[in-house]
Amino acid sequence: MSSSPGGTLVNVTEECCIEFTSSSRHHCPTYVSDTAGRARSRISRWSVFKRIDLGFSIAATAAVLWLTWVVLRSSFDTHPAHIANLLIFWLVLTYLALPRIHQVLTSFYVPDYFIGRTRNGDGLLGDPVNLALLGSQQQICEVMTQAGWCTADPITPRTAWHTIAATLGRHSYPTSPVSNLYLFGREQDLVFQKESDGNPANRHHVRFWHVPEGWCLPGGHHVEWVAAGTFDRSVGLSAFTWQITHKIDENVDTERDYIVEDVQWACPEARHRVIEGFSTSYRSRNGGGDNIVTDGHLPVIDLREVPSHTTRMTSDTPATGRPRPASLVFGVILPLVWTLCAGTSWMWHHVVTGDTSGAQLSWLPWLGSASLPIAWVLGTVMMGVLICSAVATWRGHPRGRVIFEAALLAHIIITGMQIEASTSHTMTSMLTMMCSVLALVAVTSQRSRQWSAQTKAAALKLQESESCKSETAGIKSSDDGYLAAEQVDVGTRRVLAPVLTQSTNGTRRQTVAHKTGAPALRQFRDGQRHIVS
């Protein structure tokens, strides 16, 4: 490795001597199967909640496919309102059915470890990782801002509509949102973009991920950030889901080199080196079906010399401080609003007006055929279970989310049986079915499950840290006033420091006690310290 006059690090090919060894064995080797190790690996990978999550994800996929068929079947009618179902069919197919199928299938065959490729929200392989960096988050933001890059807006209905309007109207939107890609089991930490010719359809964009603590690139190269940069050339349909999305230029190496040159032009303190042959050169497709071609080299940009007054960001941000994903908010609020509306309508028809013709407007349509007291009890119980489990899901409780998903699935099955049993289904039953399916798909989405798991893990970590804090207890003898201080671990009740006590005859003694089992009950009698298990 040497330095050029401009200060840029360049590669120098080094030949290393590989030493070969011969075998010293004098007998035939015997293969020993590690059955216990395989069992431990299988248990750690497929925990109870992971199995339950996978089961509800598959059930949501089946519900989406059935809903797609119902909508398509209703569009065969020549009625204008039913012909409009073709648009609903396309929306359900492209934004619900196909993505969920990809999510379920890719959870089995797409690797979840680092292979130099990101993953999109459907689990498909996304853009390649073609950059690495050394430096803090503040240094990256300062350098990218100096180079004229803008931070992308989060994906919301408002920003999505603004992007559509800007693309159709061909006017500038420099902070248009960028779709999420996933690496290390989470979405990008930073994302920057730069428009080309003032058109949001053509833009440079790069996503950054902070690597886990102690993580190194293959080959033992230490970096702090990895990034994926590509250039959007147009807007089109995804080849795998038929969704409207940006289409990228296949020459991802050109965008990679442009980012490196742009950073060094804006900030002369930035240096870089290249890890040649980081991966084999290949031609493939990303999650949208676009071709990508790369030579496999990986530039490493060093920003540690860039002036900054902010410490390095760590990736251990508590999940409890992270905002709830939009999918979870939508999946919890939608059935609650529909339940309150349906319950109010049911009470109006059955209690106020005495008319039972509106029975099918309730959250559970079969309550209309039951007697009034039974309907009251069943309706109250079901609404109570739904509301309580929804609140638990909102707070990130895994068991509450399971109950909430089970309640949604039960309603989907009941409503589906009624739709299939009747010769014609009303718009109310279709809307009820769609609300339940949409809610179940939203709650079982990857981002919702990830947020719930991170929230639970953060809560356990916080509880563990609080239980492991040492508390100082002062014990004062009743006879001579000797002060005895002890360090007690709150979690295991282990006494960490000697305890000085005063006996009745005035002689001092030192007692060291250790309790590692269940919490001990400490009693103080006549200045003596006793530990009773």
C-alpha cells in the first residue's frame, strides 16, 4: 500500500507465500455427527415466536390470495361498479399478494447474513454493497452536504403523492423519498440523493448502514459504515411485483466511482483506498428486476480527518425510542376504527330503532342472528379482546400481538365463510373483509415484527441493566454505631463487598456472604445481620 502525491491511497499488489502442510494422521478419519449442535442451532433459529410469526405470515398470504380471487371474480360482471374492481384487483395483487408471497418464500432461501447484497422489503436481493467508510455520522453528513447531496424525506402518503406529482409534472423535488433496503436485519441509517437535471425520475442516491460492533468485512477489513449507491434513470414497473418504482442504471460501478470522486472533490481531507477483488465480478438483477453489473471492487473512504465535533454513532440505539412503523400504526388503528363504527351501527339498529335489517353491519355479522343478550355478551367480549390485544400490540408486547393476529384471522375466516356461502356479497362484507386482511398483512409485515422484537429486546435489556446495578446499603449498628456498607447485586442478590457488623459483646467481626440463587430475605435483629434464604 502506498500514497500518491494527491494523498489518495492506492493499491499495490502484494504476493504472499502460502505454506502447504502435509497430513500426519496414521489412521483413517472417522466422521462424527454433531447431533446436539444441530439441535441447538435449530432451536435458536426457530424459536416459538418465530414459528408463530411465520404461521401468521403464511395465513395472511393465503388471505390476500383469496381476497385477490374474490375481487377478480366480482370484476367479471358487466356492471360499471364491478368493472372498477379491476383497478382494486391490480392494487391488491401488486401491493399485497405478490410482495407477501416473496416475503414468505425468501425467508426460506435468501441468506440472512452479509453477502455483499442488500434486501428490499419483499425479501428479494436489492442493490449491491459497493462502498465502505470510516468516520462518524456527523462527518458523513457534513461531507455529503458539502458535495451537494440532500437527505431524503421519509416515505409518507404526503411525500409519495408529492413524488408522483413532481415526476408527472417534471419539476424538481430534491428531497423525494427513497425506498427502504435492509442490511444487518434493519433498514438504512442514512440516505442521501442528488437530482440530475432537476427531474426526480433521474437521481443519484446512496444508502448507509452502520456496521455492528466488532464486525469486519470478509477478509478482516475493519470499516464503520457500508453503503449502496445507484443511479435512477427512469420510472417504471417492477418486474417481480408490477409496482411503480424507479429503474436503476445497470452500471453501478459508474455511480460508485462518481460518489468517491464527488466526496473527494468537496472535501480534500477525505482519502480512499480500494479493496480489489472484494467479490467476483458478476451480472445480476436487483429487487425491481433491473440489471446490475459490477467488477467486485470495494472503495473504502476514510473521513476520520474531516473536522467534526460529534462523537461516533453507535448502532445500539434503544428500540423503545424508535417510532412505530406506518404498517403497525395502520394495522392497529384500522380494525379499531372499523370495530367502533360497526358496533355503533349495530347498537343503533338493535337498541335504538329496533330494526334488525342492519345486523350485517356489525364487526361479527353472525351476531345479528343471535338473541339480543347473547349478541351483547359475545360482542362485548370480542370487542374487549380486540381492543386489549390492539393496545398490547401498540406497546410492542409479543403475546398481545399474537392474540391480535389470531382475532383478525378468526374474523377473516368467519367473514370468508359467509361470503362463499352467499350467492352475492354486499359492499359492506367486502369492506369488512378488506379491512381485516389489510390489518393482518400490516401487523405481520417485516417492519412490524422487527419493531416488536426490538422493542421487547430493548425492554429486557433495560430491565437487565437496572437489575444489575449495584445499590449501596448502609447498616448502622444499634450498640456502638459502626457503619457497615455492602454492595448488593439486585438481580442475583449477591453480596459484593464485606459487611461489617457489631456483635453484642462489642467485638467487631467481618462477614462475607454470597447468595446466587433466589432473592434472599434480609433480617436485622439486635444489630446482627442474618441472611435467610
